[in-house]
Amino acid sequence: MRKYARFIVPAGVIVIALGFLMVNLSSTLVYFNTPAELQARDASDARLRLGGRVVPGSVVEADTTVVFQVEDCDTSVQVIHTGVPPQLFQEGIGVVVEGAWTGEAFESDTMLVKHDEEYRVDDEDYDKVDHTCSES
Amino acid sequence: MTTLERNPSSVWPWIVMAVAGLVTFVAAMSVSPDAVQGQLSRIMYVHVPSAWLAYLSFGVTMFASAMYLWKRDLAWDRRAHSSAEIGVFFTGLAISLGMIWGKSTWGVWWTWDARLTLTAIMFFVYLGYLALRRTTDDLDARAKRAAVMGVLAVIQVPLVHFSVIWWQTLHQPPSIIKPEGPDMDPSMVVTLLISVLSFTVMYAAMMYKRIDLARIEDAVLIAEQTNTGPAAGEAVVAPDLSGGS
């Protein structure tokens, strides 16, 4: 029995530690907020990430800013992005922007283009839908 | 036990690896690129099979480790070790290629999303497994320590794989294995399957070679430990201090 105890005790400790980590880190493991999650928050200076799809037809480019809507299945949020967006930035593509939530708009200064799991040879074949919606 | 039943210098595993690599290369270069990502999408045909081999390797390490704990046969320990080493290599390859892809697609080399972070942890934990194996020259103690870790560490494989589904990550979820069916052009699906299959064959050939090497390493260790000859070997003669004429 001692032989097995030496194995089971550390295994138990590791499993409990891992479970504790997972439960407590779950919220930080989430990389970005959806538009709905953002709207549920109060305005603050806290640095957040917002992820979603660039609403086609909503992009307005100015000198140093780009203004557009980011949507998920439920709702959309206005983003005021300062800086040059990445090369792949376009209408209908997924983005993750970093910045602060003012309560009305999301003011970002960093943008990552999020490629989704769709792969197509022809641009026409892209079905341009938000895949995250199919779950809910 | 330490005799070599197989010819360790056999050439065919090398040929198998070369052919598998060539098949992947030709397949990846001949398929049409993705419309949005362009040529960059070809990285997928090495990145995805590398990640698959990492999962497979660590799964085999877990199985072989459990078999060692049950049978106490060092042959299982060598299999576990060989597989873990190959797994670490392919985890590193998947991370490196992913970084190149990420720099061009996302705009950053690295970011701390769940998939990337957990993959990095998995990489270092299995490096730790390889380091643990060097803490002793006692073959049985080494095998036992490594086997316990080899079984426990496998928990990371499902964590890494399902991280993109359980948490919102920057990394995209799986394209092919999903409930609604593949979300990928059929030509790309076929190419990806060819590359995954080629890499799996490559893994088998690498395992064959690495296990042969592990057997030689163990034989050398045992020979060293059972050596009863002069400490410095036959080449060194104790100096004659008697004076003489």
C-alpha cells in the first residue's frame, strides 16, 4: 500500500492545485470581452480587450483614427481606434482591440486581427458570418 | 537485455522520414493558398501536424510510462523517453511556426491568450521531464521518477486542445474537427490530412531510431556501472615511483 500512497498523494496534490488554478484563473484565461460583456461594465480607465467582427459598411477612416462597429451575435459597440490598423484589417474580419471603455465607445490604441477557423481558396466563398454565434 | 536485437544502423527509417517530409512539402506547396491570408496559410500544413505529433507523443509517453509502472520493464521507459523527446521538438516547432504566422496575421509574435500560454507551459513541463531524467544514473530510479511525471503531465494535452473552446482566445478554434463539419476548402482539408498522415509516419520512423539510440545509451550506462577494471582504464599506467637505477 505504501508504494501506491507515494504515487497517489502527489497526484492528488497536483490535481487539487490544478483545479484551484483553473477555477480561479478562468476569468483571466478569457482573452477578450464580447461587445455584450463590455456593455455590462461601467466606464473606467481600466485596460480591457474587446473582440468581435468588424461590421461591414461601418468603417470610417480619418487621419489618425479609424472608427467602426464591432459586433457579436447580440449587439455591437463603437470602436475609436487611434493608429494604423494591421494589413489584414477589413470589413467582416474578426479583431481584438485593446483600450478603455468610456461607456459609449471603446477607445483603443492596439489592434490584433483575429483569423477565424475558416479557410477558403476563393474570397467569394467566405461566408462572412460570425462563427461564435453558431454556438449560442 | 542489453543485446541489440535490431541493427541500429538501419537506413530505412531515414528514408521513410525523408519521403514523408517530401510528401508534406509537395502537398503544402501545390494546394491553393487561403484567400485572406495568402501564402502564409501554407504554414498550417506543418503547424497543425506538429501540434498533432505533440499530442500523440505525450499520449504515447503517458501509455509507456503507465506500462513501465506496471511491468517494470526498462523497454517501456525507453519508449516513454523517446516519445517525450520527439514531442518536445514538435511542440517547439509548432510554437515557432505559430509565432511567424501570428506576427503576420495578428500583428504580434506572442500574446498571453489561453492556447499560447498553456502550450508554452506544456513545452516547459516536458523539458522538465527530460531534465528529471538526468537527475540520476540509476536506471530503475530514473525510470520510476520519469514514469510518474510522464503519466501526470499528460493532463495538459486536453487542456491545450480544448483551451480554444473553453475560453475566448485569440487563437482560432479547430477548423476540421468540429460538430458542423470542416470549415475549410476541401482541397485544403485533403492536404492537411496528407500532412498529418505523413507526420505520423515520420513519428513512427523517429521513434524506431530514437529507441535504438536509447537502448545503446542504457547499455553504455550499465557497462560503465559494472566496470571492474582500473579506474582510468587500460590506457593509463600507474607511475612507477620506486626509484630504479
